[in-house]
Amino acid sequence: MRKNESKGEYRTMSLFGDEPRVVVPPVVVPPVVTPPVRATRRMEIFFDGGCLGNPGKKYGSFQVKLDGREILKRSRVNFGFGTNNEAEFNALKLALDEAVGWLQSEAMNVKGVSLLVETDSTIVRNRLVVKNVIFKKYPSSERMFALANECLGLMNRFGKFNVVWKGRASNVQRFGH
């Protein structure tokens, strides 16, 4: 077969596989790098959940601030029957739902907002930022796993997020429970 007639170069084919190999370097396509979204606004969510009896009647409260200014607040919302830890997640999920809804109603890009979540629950903090697993010997573990995943799904909509643990005193002062 002729490769290039103008230069007089020829390439022959062999039945024995000893023909010279032409190595074509791979085409290197630079990876598409999307610049990180720069979060220009800061949202803080403070929340607390509780239970009258454990398990018992669940309730929760939350406060949402944007750039230091309160934009949402709910006190003692009833969440039905369950455990104290479930009430903590219910309060956080409601706060996240309402915060995302508020940002959208104001035509703000959720990805342009960094989120700080403050909790007094080490269980909530650990499931959100350390390890969220199902422990087979605890039936409530599946419910906690699902609640944590729902919250994480909402938190991942933000440009970035952080979850910090603070002692009970700040929540008692803020919510009265």
C-alpha cells in the first residue's frame, strides 16, 4: 500500500506480523477545569430538636441568618412521634428546606452561598461530616441514615458547607430548650 506518493514512501503488508509498527502518539486533551464556585454570601443555620419522652413527641426550632441578618426563624415545630436524634435531623431538614426556598424566592444562586451549620448534637455532626452508616443491630439506624442523607443532599447544593458542634448552652439561650 502506498502511504504518501508525493514523497515516494511505501509501506508493505506482511502475513507474518513482522511489519514495522507505526506508533501514533495519543491525542492529549487537557481536562476541562471548571473554576470553583466562589461563595460570596454566608448563611448560618442554628437548630435544636427535642422530645417529650424518648421516644416521644418530637419538636424542633431553628434560626437562619444570611450575612449576619436573621431571615428565618421557627420555634417549637411539631414533628410527630420519634426519638430526640430524629427531632434534631427534622429541625435541620426543615431549616435547610426553608433556607433553600428563601434563596430561590430571592433569585439567589444557592451555589454562591457558603453554609455554616451549628449543632449541639455530636450524633448529627458525626453523621453529616464524619461517617454516616447503618448499624444493623439498631433499627433506628436506618431512619437516622436516611435523615442524614436528606440533609446532606440539601447541604451539597450550597457552594460549600461546614458543620460545627457547640455546647447546649447556646441553644438554650437561643431557643429556650
